[in-house]
Amino acid sequence: MQERDLHGTVADKSLLALASHEAGHLLMLWLLDRYAIACGIADGCGITKSLDEPGEKETPHQRILYAMSGMVLAGEFELLSDLRRHATEPDYFDPMSDSHYVVEALPHIDGEPAVVLSQFTEVILRLGNRFRKAHNQAARFSDKE
């Protein structure tokens, strides 16, 4: 039995790239008026977890904004390109990847998936530009210049 490739992840990410990715998630949680309860980086991967209020239901739009924000604001263009190419194939992506979460939410939004993804990318880029200082501060893990 052949082992399945893990699409939707990047091997051998630098600590700075991981910090930028997770900072993208943190920024989006803040912009969505949600709380982060954990953000960690270890062994070449990272995770950011939001606090889910009792009875709160995340919309597909919120899920996509949150899941894509790490990729977009960290400039992971290969992952974004792979996401656009396989936007209708949830099983293509590692079940724990941001790409998988995006592809699961896409059927709940009207429009051609590649176009919808491009629109979300544009919105995230604009927000990232507007709140660049907050993103950079969240990504900073050392005061050394």
C-alpha cells in the first residue's frame, strides 16, 4: 500500500516563515473579533487555535478567511496555487492542513471556486497591508535586529 502525499503543507519551513504564517491566523482572528487561546510552533509546524464561544457557529466565509490568512500573509504562493488547482478535491489535501479546511468550506459559497479563492486572497492581502504592523508584531519572536 502506497503512502499518500501530504498536500497543503510545506516541508522544512523556517522558523520565521512559520511565525509569519501563524501571525496571519492571529491577525485574522483579531479582525474577525474572535479570541486566540493558543498559538505554537514546534518541530517544523505551527498551530493557532481560536476560542469557540458556546453556541457560536463559524460561517464558511470566516473559515476561509481564517484558514487562508496564514498562507496569504506568509506569501506561500505554491500552496495557494495548489489550492486553486485542487479547489474541488478535499481528499487531495492533508486533513489537518489549512487547504483542506478551505476546500471543505468552498461548496457553501456561490461562484467558481478559483474565482472565489482569488477574491478571498485579494481581501486578505488588502487587510494584511492595512494591518501590516500588527502582523509583523505578531510574527516577531526576537527583538534582535
